[in-house]
Amino acid sequence: KAGVTQTPRYLIKTRGQQVTLSCSPISGHRSVSWYQQTPGQGLQFLFEYFSETQRNKGNFPGRFSGRQFSNSRSEMNVSTLELGDSALYLCASSLLVASSGANVLTFGAGSRLTVL
Amino acid sequence: KQEVTQIPAALSVPEGENLVLNCSFTDSAIYNLQWFRQDPGKGLTSLLLIQSSQREQTSGRLNASLDKSSGRSTLYIAASQPGDSATYLCAVEETSGSRLTFGEGTQLTVNP
């Protein structure tokens, strides 16, 4: 079965521009979460969507936003890009295992954003 | 605020050696703890998930333990191989849902 697909894999933008990243979850997974990974801060939670609703949000400025569509695909948008936004953006889809209550996450390969 | 720390930050061992990676967390009220592996430039691969009611989980040469009361977890890798070279991350989930708090990771190099 197909994994989590993130597009684009690599992109270069300049300060002040905006960017949209896409994530297609595993079929049947309704929860999608986003993380930012940088060498200095490590992996930090951005937000999580479930059934088109934002269920959790991390501590990031309003320039970072996201949405989820009815087919569970998700996009995240960063406006007015800053140099510090250069990072690997990872998306994960998850399936709650009813029998155990465990939330099993599967991550995509990530979108590497470079801001010049 | 939950903080997750991993020690050591980097580790280099000869092939065949058994090794232990450490993870500590500040708030013991966790829902579960997961260990992930990340290869350079790639996403994360889930290795083991330990629920708060469990003490350990095993998968092949990997064994992860959890001691909630002391806020610690260890990942034991037996008979290490060069293919085990990667960054290993632990993450805690505080309530049911997909928000994880990650440690900084341990970069492991297994030399042939």
C-alpha cells in the first residue's frame, strides 16, 4: 500500500515569498500532522488535522497555516518567508488502533525548503 | 512543558557491538513513547511504540524499555550492523492524538 506522499521534495524560495506544501496520507488515514525539522530546534510540531478540522496547533506564528480536504489530503502554507523557515517539513498520517489505543504515525519523506 | 533529552548526541561503534541509546522526559504523564529512525535527508521510520502501561517492546534486534516513574526509556540494539547507521529519535505522546514531542536524536555510526 502506498505510503505518505509529500510534494514537492525540494524547493528554493526567496525571503518574502510564500510556499505551499502538499501531503497525501495513507489511504484510510484521517489524521494528518505536520512537523518542522531544523538543525537548531530539532523536530517541532506545527499542527494536526482530523476530518478537515485543525485539532492541535503548535507554537508557530500565524504565517504558518494549513488545511485538510475531504479526501484527507493536507496542505500547509507559509507566507512572508524568512531565512529561518529553511527546514525539512515532515508530514505524518496516523491511524488510531482501536484495540490498543495506540496512535501509529507514518511519516513522509519530507519537503526540504531553502529560503534565500 | 514536556522536554525530551537524548544521550549521547552521537555514538560510533564497531560492527557487532551491542549498544544502548538513552531517552529521558520531564513529565511522566505520557500516553506512549516511540522510537524512530531517520536516515540522512529522509523521513522518519517508526521502530517501536511502547504504551504507558507497558514496560518494553521488542522487534528483531531492537528492544525498547520504558520506566515512566523515572522518566526514562532505553533502546537496545544487539549485534549492530553498518546498516543500523542513522539518527535515532525518541518521542513522547502526552495524550491520545498525534502530537509528539521529540528529542534531539542520537546519531549512530556503525563501522565495518
